[in-house]
Amino acid sequence: MHRDTHLIHAGVRFDAQTGEVADSIRLSTTFRHGPAAERLPGGFEYQREGHANTQDLEQALTVAEGGSTAVAFSSGMAAIAAAFAALRGPGKVILPRDVYNGTRIMAREFLVERGFEVVETDCFNTEGCLELLDTNTRLLWLETPSNPRLMVSDIAALAARARALGILVAVDNTFASPIVQQPLRLGANVVMHSLTKYVGGHSDVMGGALVFAANDEFAKRTEHHRHLHGAHLAPFNAWLCLRGLRTLHVRVARHVENAGKVAAFLAQHPKVAVVHYPGLASHPQHAVAAKQMNGFGGMVSFEMPSREQALDVASKVKLFVNATSLGGVESLIEHRESTELSPPKSPPGLLRLSVGLEHADDLIADLEQALR
């Protein structure tokens, strides 16, 4: 059976009394048990430890990524925090230089506090990254395509060496989504998603998840961290994320189609200095992206020659909305340097686009008039 079909049916919980087909929201924070805390067949005791909506979502996410188990969180950052907290140290953690700023700051502040050495490198230079891997390395964290310059790491090549040395490989797959890329099948140990983005898909829910290749000690430690730190996803959020997952494959196909057209337009525009999109033949890792991705994603970034020119474009768009986040049905534009946590690391002239589901001709026309 095809994965598209699995995503429609994974995690379905038919109600025995009503036979309802649509997923229900189950809001109870507590569950009946016996005098000696005997559990009911559902296995639930208290919402912070687990509930039906999150369990259904986790089952579907496991199917989506081809994993063994999944743990859902209240946000993507909560998922990253749990993954970092579950690491046993001391040792070395390797991050890409081009990575979500929140990930970088969390590693610099909290991992370093715990005695880890945090090394930021060009993980998109495969040979250079391989040279840094050694038996003292505890985690190789990849983000591919990266935020905001959409650089691409060779997951299979890096994971093969890392796993031979006993190094955990985690991949932030938020920009790609499980439809475009499946890191576990390429050798990664764990995949992270900000469910707020493409999985939720409508800019109205926050959530995060870790999906594991094996239900091993590392997976159990992250779940334990979620339990004790109270980072569980609420039932309504879990329900919205699962609903979004049902249509992910059809939405992402349109995101990818539109992004390709927008990137091609920007690449030929005389006022645009650089376009970052893995689907362009000019992208430095285009060949790697073509090998490991099913399409090139719905994110595009481009650079104007100066900060002032970038802000001028952002101020003149009419259809693109100036807003943070990505993966929703509407198209967004963001001057990354202005919104990043201190210190910012994006080029001053860079604008990041989350290309939505509008007609591509209308999006291109909007960018054309803003650039003009």
C-alpha cells in the first residue's frame, strides 16, 4: 500500500459506540483506574503522560517517516530541547553553520553548560564534516534543507560514517516534510519536525515531534523528559496536526510546484543577487538534493544587494504576507535578519519565502511589481 494511503488511515480510532469516521478530540486530563492505580485498557492515567489524540498522531507520524516510534511535543523547540537533554555526555555535538537560530542558541547555552563541546561547521561540505567525526562525538545534528539558505547535507554519506562510530544522527526535516525527504531511510537515528509548519499546514496550531528509527534508550529518554518537563502536546493541537497530516501529500505537491516556478523567476531577475533553492541547477548541492529528495520543497530564499533593498521589496509586496513561520496555505515573506534571536546570522539582504498554495502566476506578479 502506498504511503499516501497510509497517511489517510494511520492513527484512525473508530468509536465503538457511534462508529464515527472523523477523528474526535478527547479532552479529559485524567482517567479512571482501580484502587491500586490499576490501568484501564487504554493505558492512560494523566494527560501530561499521554492521551489518545497524541497517541494517534504519533502512530501516523511513525508511518509518515518510516520509523519505529514517535514522541510529540508542545512545539518544535520543546522537541529539540528533549533531544539535547537526552544526550549522555560529555562529548562533542556538531551543528551546521546555517541552522535555525533557536537551535544554535539552545546548543550554545544549555549543551555547553552541561559540559558538551559544540562545534559549528559546514555540514554541506561532506568531506569537511566527515573529518570532524570521532569517537568523542555524541551527536551530529543536521538541518537539510537549512534555514534560511536552503543548503543541503548528504544524509546517507554522513550517517554511514557517524553510525559506524556510534554517533547519533538527528535531522531537522521541517523544511522538507516527510513527503519530500525521509532521513530515517537514509540512515539517520531520529527526525525532528516543527509540526507547526507543513504538518499543521494552516498557521493555526503549534507542535513538535521526534520520530525514531528504533525504540531504543535514546527514544525512551526523550519521552521521559517530555513527561517530567510537561512538554506534552494538548489534545486539540494533536487533533489539528493529525488532520493536517491527512492532506500533507497533496498540499506539499502544490507547495513544491509553486516554489519551483517562483525560484526560476527570481533566478533570472536582474535585481536579485542570489537565489537559494535546491531545485535550481545553480544550487551548490543540487545533485545531492536530487538524489535524496522527492521534489525540492516549498521554501525559497533570495538575496538583494543590500538590507535597504530587501526591506524595500518586503514593504511593497501585496499578496505575500510579512510574517514569521512557514508551511501554511498562504505565502509569507520575511526579512530574516530582522526577526532572528540575537545575534542574527542571516545575510542582511536575505528574504525568506514560504511559498503557499495560491496560483503561481499571482505570486510571481506580486514579486515582480515589488522588485520593479
